[in-house]
Amino acid sequence: MRSNSAFLAALLWSGTAAAQAPLSAIDWLDEMGTAAVTTPDAPDTADRITQPDVTVTPLGAPRADSVGLLPGATTGLPRTLWEASNTATLTRYLERLPEHPLPAMQSLYYTLLLAEADAPPDSTGAAPFLRARLAALRRFGAVEPALALVERAGGSRPALFDSWLDLALLDGREDRACAALAATPYLSNDPRSRIYCLARAGDWQTAALILHGAEASGAITEPDATLLALHLEPELIEEIAPPVPPTEMTPLRFRLYESIGSPLGTHGLPRAYAMADLRGTAGWKAEIVAAERLAQTGALAATRLFGLYTARKPAASGGVWGRAAAVQALDRALAPDAGAEALAKALPAVWEGARELGLETVMSEIFAERLLAAAALPDPLAARAAEMVLLSPLYERADEIAPSSTRDRFLAGIAAGTPDNSDASTRMQSAIAAGFSATAAAPEHQQLIAEGRLGEAILAAAALIDDGAERVAPSAVEAALATLRAAGLEDTARRAALQIVLLGPDR
């Protein structure tokens, strides 16, 4: 007995597809931020391709591995960042990046992943270093910059095409990649991709022929065969139930479920899938949850999250609604005509919600400037406000909220880059002071720098403290801070030290 998908494929093969109109494409996406990075001269990934002629020009192998969105003038890093390191070593570092880095380290990772720099000397035609960077960005949920990166490198080459299409599907803007595949079938060995893209190009009959042949040969199995068949013949969706979602999700499967009217929830899927809930097709609650997930790794701008929190009145209390209500209350409490009583109630509620999700630096970025502008605050509001300023990009202005304790003086010293060990009250704080007093990189990183392996040395230093100081040794923090400062990453070192004290075991 033939499977449902074989039956559908046979119907399409017989010519019914010729009369079918393509499913409506999703041609819009909410404007999103991308991890506090800039992309000067990056290609406009929102451009639409309506004809199969593709103008993306693939770069040579070394150039593909060198491509970036952030020039040296922005990052402050030299083009020689990777020139003496081997790709396998760098890839191992990138594969081990933690799911929830310290926010300062997260920003540093984005800088490294998106930097323009010469390729490692063993770069090959497969562009392995670029693909490792794309995979790391995708794990963080930073789909937009990853898509811009692969498009700048030239995704229309076999080594990069599958990554390009996956990212484009996650972003909801696959027209350009599909046009490339329709015009040049050898770009991918996956018949599922070709079937999907041919259908998007309007060539339904060829797509059906390929599906029929691939299923007969075993090249396509369930659930993909049924998903593709229902995608090609939407009129039969009412007759055949969609397949049970598989354990392993892919961007194409995810979009196929969406196209047949059975969209999947993103909560249990990898972070990159949360992008789908920000395309205007999900409810407000789902949008907020997705935005929170992406903001945790800096893959969504703090201002975008704030905009969602304040978009409308919460429908209930507790959970997501409680966090939205707290942010709205603090927004009102920071108005010029609001009283101190409203602020005293709203600020702790926002902080509690932020701590629950690891969004302390995000909330601090949103409200720091307005907290600095607020009227004189009573203790302990002043202490909390000062900590939020210290966790924001405005950390150097925290002294405007006068410190009053030894711990406050130590934090102010970090913000200035000169923490005094006499103000340190824990082993970790003493290690931080020692890291800032060092005049050279840590011994374990000095050789790497001397050999021209600066990027590797930075990754090695970041790996010492990248998980928020919950289990890191003070000696590791001292070494990491010394190396980061020696590499010219002073701002990163200061913000990391502040976050260790305020968000780690010393809090």
C-alpha cells in the first residue's frame, strides 16, 4: 500500500500541480536588533528576488573565511587576528562557547565572530572557519547577522549554500537563496531543499516530479515526504493529517509545518527558532517569550524587548504578564511627575523579573539613563539604581549616584579601571584588583600573542570566565582580565569584572 505522501506525489506528477498557485510568501518581518553590533556596508537582506537571475558573487576560499561585518575601525582588532592559528583549534573554541555566557563575554564573542580578519592559513575551499562562526551565531539565536555574513561571503556556493538556506528559512526571507538554488541545482545535494525552492519559484510540476522520484529511491523519507507533498498540494491538507513533529527539527521542516497550516511552538526548540515568533504571526505573549530568549544572548536589542513589554496592557498577572506589568510600572514611575513611592515599588519588581531570566544587564541598559536623571533616591533605591547603571554601557557615570560603602568604592574603581585592593573584601575582588594591576597578559597567553595568535589568546582568556563566575576560580579571573586588557579590550574587562561582582557569588 502506498504512503499518503506517495499518493499525493502521484497526483502532482499527473499534472495537477500545473494549475496550482504557490502558497503566499511571508514578505515582512518585524524590525529587530542584533546584539549591539553594527553592520557597516552589510548587504540588505530584506531585498526581494522576483526573478531567478542571481547576482551574489561567491568569494574565494580564503576571502570567504575572512569575511566579516565589523571592520577593524569598529572592533579595534587587527586583521591578523587569526592569521597564525589553525582552523581546527579555533573551531573547537567556537563549539565550546557556553549557552549563557557572561554578558560582557557574549558581546566579545559577537565582536570576534563578526570581525573582518584574515583567514587562518589552512583555510580551504569549504570555508570551515566561516561555517563554524555561522554555527556559533545560530546557537546564540543571532540569525540576522549570521545571514548577512553568509550573504556577504557569497552563499551561492556548495560549501555555504545549506547554511545560507537554513538561516534564510529561520529569518523568513528565503527568496534569494531559493532563487539561487532554482537557477543552479548543484548548490545543494538535498532534494528537499530543491523541491521547496522550486515550489517557491512557481515550478510546481518539476517539484512534484523530484519528490516522486526521491521518495521512490528512498532519498526522502517520512515525515519530510508527507510535509513536502502537502506543501505542494494544499487542497489535500483537510484529507490527510500532518505528520507528528520529529524529534530532530530543521528550519525546512519548521517552515513546512507552518506552510500547511500546522505551525509549531518554538519554546522547546533551539533559540534560533524563536525568530519565527517575532514575524507578527504569534500572539503578544509568545512574542515576549521569544524576545526574552533572544535578549538573554544579546541576539535581540534591549529596545526591541522594551517595545514588546510596553506594547499593550497585560491580559493577566504573573509570569510573562507580571514582567510586562513591572516594566510598564517602572516606565511610568520614571516620569518627571511620578513620586518616589511608585519608583520604590516598581524598581524591585523589575529587578526580580530580570534576575529570574538572567536579563539584569538588559533591564539595566533600558533604564540606566533615566535612573541617572531621576531625583535624589533614598537608600536602598539608590544602591539598586547605582548597580543597574554599573551593569549598563553608562557604567562610568555610576559615581553620579554617590557610593557610600567599601564595596561601592571597589565597584567605582572597576568602572574607572583602577580597583584598589584595599577596598576588596573577598578573594574574587582581590583577584580582580590584581588583574587590573597587571602590566602584561597572563603567562599562559603570552606565548599565543607572541606567535601572532591574538584571537586564540582572547578566546582562551574568555573561556576562563565566560560562564558568569559561578564556578570559576579567582586565579582564572585574574589571568583573563590581565590578558583582555593587554589585548586592548579595556571596556570588556571592566564590564566583565563589574558583572562578576554584581551577578556572581560576590553579590
